[in-house]
Amino acid sequence: MTTKNWTTDNIPSQQGKTILITGANSGLGLEATKVLSSKGAHVIMTVRNLESGKEAISKIKKDNPNAKLELMQLDLSDFSSIHKFSDEFHRKHKRLDVFINNAGVMTPPKRELTKQNFEIQFGTNHLGHFLLTGLLLDVLKKTPNSRIAIQSSVLHKMEMGKPDIYFDDLNFDKQYNKDVAYAQSKLANLFFAYELDRKLKANNTAITVTAAHPGWTKTNLQRHAGFFMQSIMDNIIGQRVEIGALPILRAATDTGAKGGEYFGPTRWKELRGYPQLVKSSDKSYDKQIARKLWEVSEKLTSIKYNFN
């Protein structure tokens, strides 16, 4: 493994590519949009709030007036919004080179529910992206060398979050703990990434699936994280978003990346540093849990993936 730091300079031209990024109006999604549009990609930015999205486009255009950006509304906490987005995407686009599953909800202090009554973190971070990916799979299959990059979190394996998939209480109806619920959703992202990669390979489908995590990066995602996380972690350990976005950018663009690989920083227990290949938790590689979660997810989202 090379010791040279991987940066945006390593990203080849993305000219002619169509890239979809969820949650592209702020934080890691906004930074990834800036970088990939500067490399020539046509970036489709999904946002819940169109006004916020327009402000994000204005920021990018100040530095890069020629950026090819497209704004589309999407609420990953609402299955009807996801289906509506998919219909609109299919009307407008015939190719999708890279799909970055980035949007997320982190540790709301009170238990919240999606439109379909799932716990907001599991419902948005996992089920929303699971449904959307399945709906867009046909376009990805038709696009040569397409890729899906899935954003997880180092917290998927932190003991404080008790990372597990709580099949007997996925929605935390019995007792809500924001950190445990977040850890579940981020572990689910990895089970999804690895199982999707396995299924695509088994069906000889040439889509590369990778995953990444940003370490500890200062973004507005931590606004509910509490005093210690915001004041101590952000100020002492927290990385700039320009560094924190590198793992997902590498997962999305590194031409040498293989399906099932996971990128993240390696310093300070993977909280800081430049992206390299890393290992996720032992549990995340459990194929039996992954298959069970897949079956449950298909049932909950009412979608059946078509790999043919």
C-alpha cells in the first residue's frame, strides 16, 4: 500500500459522467459536489429543500461558473418522494455513472418517524437509500463501469453505540436511544453495500459497489450530538470537510477500487487522516445477518431487486 496521501489531485477527469449525490446541499455532499463538478462531471444534487439547494449551487458557481449542476427534490424519509424522484430521473436521464449514497440523519434527541412510520435514522439512512438504489439499478446496469458508493460511519463499530441490527425492534418502539439507533443505521449501510456487491457479482453484473466513512468531520450533521461531541470532538479532533469528504470521493472515483472495498482515515482510531483501505467491524461481514437484513428491507420497502 502506498504511503502517499490520496487527495483530489488523484481524481481523474469526470468529463462526460453523470453523478448523483444525495444530500448534496451541505457538508460532505456539498464538498463532493464541488470537487466532482470541478472535474467535469454533470452532478445531480438531491435535496429536500429546493431553496437550500439553490443557495448551494450559487456557492459552487462563484468559484466554478461552468459547473454542470442539476437540482432535484428528494426526501429519503418518504417512499412516495423516492418513487416520484425515480420517475423524474428516468424521464430525464439514460445513464448514471456514479451514485453516491450520502444523505443522512444523525442522533435526533427525540424519536422521530419517517412518513411510513420507520425510525427516522434507519428509515432514511438505510431504507431510503435501499429503495432508491433498487429503483435506479436498471439505469446503472445500462451504464458501462458504473459505481455505487455508500457512506457509512466509524460509529458503526464504536462500543458506545452498541452497533447491531435489532431485528426485534428496528424502529426502537420499546426504548429509543439516539446513538444506538444511529449506529444501527450506519451498520445497515455496510451490510447493504457488501450484500449488494455479492449479489451483483453472483449475477455477473458489472457495477462496482464501494463504501466509505469520513472519520470525525465537522459538519452540521452533529448538531444533535451533544456538548461533548460538538465542543470537544469537533474542536480537537474534527477534520475540515475538505479532508472528511476524501474517503467517499475515493470510493466513488478511484479507478483501482474493487467491489466490496471500504475507505476511511487511519489515524486516531480512524477519526482523522487521508483515505486508505480500512476494515469495518467483524459483524459487518456477517453474511447471514446481511441476507436477513436484505430480505427484511425488500419487504419493508416493497421492492424486489432485479439483477437480470
